[in-house]
Amino acid sequence: MRPGYAAVSGASNSGGTPEAEYILPIKEPIVITSSFAEYRRGHFHGGLDFSTGGQAGVPVRAIASGYVARVKVSPIGYGKVLYIKLNDGRYAVYAHLQDFTRTIRALAEREQQAAGQYEVEFFPPADAYPVKQGEVVGYSGRSGSAVAHLHFELRDSFERPLNPLTHGLVAADPIPPRFVSVCVYPIGTEATVNGQHQPVRVRFRSVGGLYRAEKKVRVHGTFALSVYVRDEQAPNSYPLGPYRLETLLDGKRVFVTSMEQFSYSRTHDVDVAFDYRLARLSLGEYLRQFAFAGIGSEVSADQEDNAGVIDSSGWSRSQGTHAHTIRFVTSDAAGNQCEAVLEVFRDDEPILKNVKASLNGRILRLEADADDPDGKVARVRFRILKEKGEAVAKTMCPFSPAGTRATSVQLPASAMASDLVVEAVAEDVGGIVSRPAFAPAQVRAEIVSGPPELNLRGEWHENALFLTVKSNKILKSAPVVTVTLNGSDPMEISTVMETVHTASCSYAPEEGVNGTLTISARAYDLHDQLGEAAWSTEAYSVQRSSGGVAKYGDKVRVTFPEKGVYRPIFARIEETHATLPAEMPRITPLYTVEPMDEPVDKQPTIAFSLGQPTSLRGAGIYYHDPRGYWSYVPTAVNQTQRLVTAPIKKLGIYAVFRDTLPPRVYNVRPRSGSVLKTSRPSISAHVDDTGSGIDYRTIRVLLDGKLIICEYDPFAKSILGRADEPLAKGRHTLSISLSDYAGNESRATSSFVRQ
């Protein structure tokens, strides 16, 4: 037995039989405020949060007999936390405690004195401190947390978190989960949802106890789903995450997620199990119903490659009259169940071509060939547009058996002095419209100004680049767009007109591409005047098997390790000119590491190269959180190579700032000059820092030169302790010192008299 640990009389055999059942860790009424495996930024929630009504000091109980196996005290993370190994081999974990029992508190204080610091962790021998079921083992609080509550975990013998509510703990829950919305994702450059390459979110409505999507969704190609489900333990109580979600397509199971257990070594897979893109934008905690990048997570029952990805290419194309039914079934740990239905269908767009216009006086004859690959064309709509896109006339040609539709329209006299173009759109009997097609209707030779001004921009989605060309003048035809890599021979990309001024196209680079992609666009206006534009972007291939490196010249570099990404990506670093206020001077520009909505499996390393004569004093790397603030990233500074580096958990906006301001220490108690009657006064101070934040490991409180262990509360921004021994009468000196993560130091002293 270790010195300092005493065996307790009446100890039971710690290797005894499992309890018949667990009891709850606090007495009823039970209010659960967070459920197992809920989404947290960067990790799963490891247990259950029990409300204590915002109060600290509520007794917490051993859910079964066992012994104290581990104790940790820290100002961050779980704060004061107790680990009890149960007789059945599992662990019960009680976190954010205000205090331990008297015996365990005395052990913790002894460990702190020996270590000379507040933060300690120790592992009592198995036979030292047994506990019986129902015995008070501590008191709830808010150590390491902003709000007082009990965080409780149940872990298996390997300390992997288990869902307590499906592994022996029972809490009343009469309320079924509810569906909020679903997100439908196109997978691949050829896939679309409602005719677009972007995901589409659809809300659910409760109809007679069944949730139905507010509208049907049209799909083309492969697609996948993410679903937002919320649960409650009682009416109007805290929103909780779901326990189980199953997705079925026409009655056949597609995917299942079950919040049963996970491993802390894979807790960052929360961004695979949940939809990281939507969570990052604070749009909700959507559960993916597909294996992201073909990689399953520990909470998904389907581990096969591409599980949950649905291919609609073989579906019947029936103008939406034959929809496929996607059914979602969710349940909580108490067995309450709820269902939702989303109808999806395939209906390809009509095809429109050979649009022609001939003008005779003010009568404009219009023709177009229209066909629908999966049905019938109901009508072709024509609009006659002026230079700025305003319509001067419109007409419609109804369905006819022939492929060519023809009609005429009389133009207003006011339009005859302008350049005119025809926009035609075909519509099928289901209301699905084609892409527009265009043809010149009238070109006035006397209306000649400068050539068209083109604006070319690109936006990455997944691993494809979606390009848009905009013109200030009507374009005669679709622009010619070419792509070159590092000055290689140009490759032409097919473009389509979206409006008389806008065209679009997409480009998916091959894996292994590294360097500069230069995009060029050329287009003519109605008067055959040429407009040109160019745009470039960096693209660096990062493979799961080998990692990769992304660069921004010689200024910034991000190195991805092997298995650093879940799937192959094209990483980019771009300088951003966004206005993001900070309270520190900035050393570098702001750089965006893309793709920001892509989770990482292993931390990449970002490196900033700072040239002469930049001072590195106080230099640190900071990440701009989407919630609107800058957070310090633990930084290494290499003075010789003039490099500032840091491992990063997320892709996003980074910059190097300079923190030269020391932390503030104020409201020190006892106050300097005060006269006290008590022999063991409380010691306290408020501490704050602007910049890198207070390094709690540097906090030292000395009373007459003797170290006093004090508790640091980062949420209250305070230090609190008490004199270890009664003070002699006379003058005493209190000294508090600390530093921030940038190395800036502060010290405050107080001289007081004990009467």
C-alpha cells in the first residue's frame, strides 16, 4: 500500500459480483440536460449531464459498489473528477464536482502539497477506498465548467464511454424524439438536388403523429442525407441528442446510427458522425446517414464502404408521380419512437435547343426544339430581354406533338431602338423547367460601346471547382473557359448559360494535382466584341494514405500527416481581407486554410515564416472561431529559422498576433493595508488576460514566502484559497504571480496585519 493511504475498516471485496441494478447518481427528481454522444465541437459528449438546479453541493452517490480508482483535480476539463471502479468491472465517473468526501479531499490536498501545484491526478490502490451502492462519494459543482451540474459517465473495463441509459441506468422519459429537418446532399459533380449542385435543407412538420417533409425533393445521380433530430426528457425541457436513427429507402435499410459507445481515441470522429459543415455554421446538429468518405464511425452500425449513399440513376423517371419514400425512424433510450417521411423522385430536366428568332417589323417569330427524356414537354416560355435583362415582351408556346415549338409576339415600339435577345425555357408536365437557352432577336449596329467586362470567380464544393462568369453586357453565346495547371497546355471546360449575363461550369481536378490553377474566360457580346477575364487558385492534393502540403508562397505552409484527412482533398491557403477585429496587434495577414468545412482525422501543422526584421516577441498563432472570436493555439517559436508553428484541429482562418500585454491581477484579498481578526483568512484575487490567455500552470500564491495552493476558476476569472495554518499576529505579505501563454508575467502583492 502506498504511503499516505489508509485502508478503511469494513471494506468489501472489490472483486465481488455485479450489482443487480444501478441506482441514479443523484436523487430524484431527475432532469437530464445533455445526453450521451451529443455533438460537441471536436468531440462527443461522454456521458449524461444532470441538472442540480444551478446549485453546487448536491450529494452524488455511488451507482453501485466498488472502489475509488482515480482522482483528478484541474481548473479545466472535468475539474474535480472522481473515478469509481465498480464491482462489475466498469467505471463510474463524476465530474465538475465542488468537493470530494472528506477523506478523498485530504488525499487530494496532500498530493497538491507534494506536487506544489493545484492540478494533480492520482490512483489509489484498489483496496484503499471501497464504496457501497448509494454511498455519498462527492458533491456536485461547476469546477471546470461555467454552470453547476453533474456530469456522469459510465465506462467499460477499457474506459470506453458507454451510454448509461442503455447499460443499466434508468431515468423516466415519456417524451419521444422529434424531427426538425433533413439535408439532401448531391454526391459528385454530375449529381444535383432540385436542379442545383448545392445541398438542400427541408423542414419536417408533424402530421397526425408522423413527421413529413414540407416538400418533395428532386434528385439526379447519387445523393446522401443528414437528419436533425431533437429529444426531450420532459415537456419544454432541455433539448437532447437522439439515441438511435435508422434510414430506410422504400422499406430497405440504408443506414443506422446508434449512440451506444465510442472510444476517446476516436472522439474527434464526432465530425464524421455528425454533419460538420452544418454544425460549423451553427445550423444544427445533423446526424449523417451515410459513411463519410466511406469511413464509418463507432456510433454507426453500417461500416461498409459508401453505406448510405443512394444512387438514383436506375430509378424510373416519371415526372414526380412515382416518388420513392425515405423513412426515418428515431428512438430514445427509453424506447419512445418517432417516424418521419421524405419523398424523393427523379425527373430529369427537359432539353431545349435550336432557339431562333426572326423579326419582321415589330412581329417577332420564335422557334425552339424541346424534348423531355422522361416525359412530355408541356410548354415553352419565351421572354424578350433588353441589355440590362429587363423583359419587354413574353409569350408561351403550348405543347404540340412536334419537336419544334413556334409562336409569334408583337414587340412594343419602345423596344425597337434596343438590342434584344430571346430567352427560352421548356417546362414539362410536372413543372420541371429546363436550363434557359438564348438567341439574338435584334442587334442595333449603332449601339456599340466598349467590349464586355467579364468577372470570373470560382468556389470549391467537396473536391470540385464551380466557376461563374458574369458579364456587364448580353453575351452572344456561352463563354469559352480553359484551365491550366502550372502553365501547362490549357484544357477547355464546357459551360452553360444561366442568364443573358451569366454562365457557369465545373471542374474536378485529378488527384495528385499540386500548384496553381489558372482559369481563363473569353466571351463575345452581341456586337462580336471580345471580353476576357482570368482567375487563379492554389490546389494541393492531400491523400489519406500519404498526407500532403499546402502552401501560400513562402509565407504559410500547412503539413498534413499520413491519415490526416478522412478522404482525399484539395487544400488551399488564401489571404483574406475580411475585417475580423482583435484586441492585439497583428503580425501577419489573415489566411484561410481551405476547405474550412472539411474535418481532419489527425492534426495538421501550420507554419508561418516571418522574415527580418519582424520581432517574434509575444508572437502566437490564433484561430478565428466561427462564433466570432479569436482563440490562441499553443505555438512554438523558432528564433533561428524565424518560424512560428502550431498543430491545428480545424481548417479555417489563422493569423499570427503579438501579445505583449501581461495579465491583470486585481481585487487582491486580503487588501493591502487591511487589519484582520481571523487567523486563517481567505485569499482571493481576480485575474484576466487579453490575448493568449492565462497559463494556469504558472499561478503561484505565496503567503510569507510559503506556497499556498489556490483554485483557479477560468470562468469566474478568479483565484481562491485559504491560509494553511493560523497566522501569527503581526504583518504578513501575500504575493500572487502568473503569466499568460505568450510568456508575459504579472505580480501583485498585499501587505496586511493580523490583529
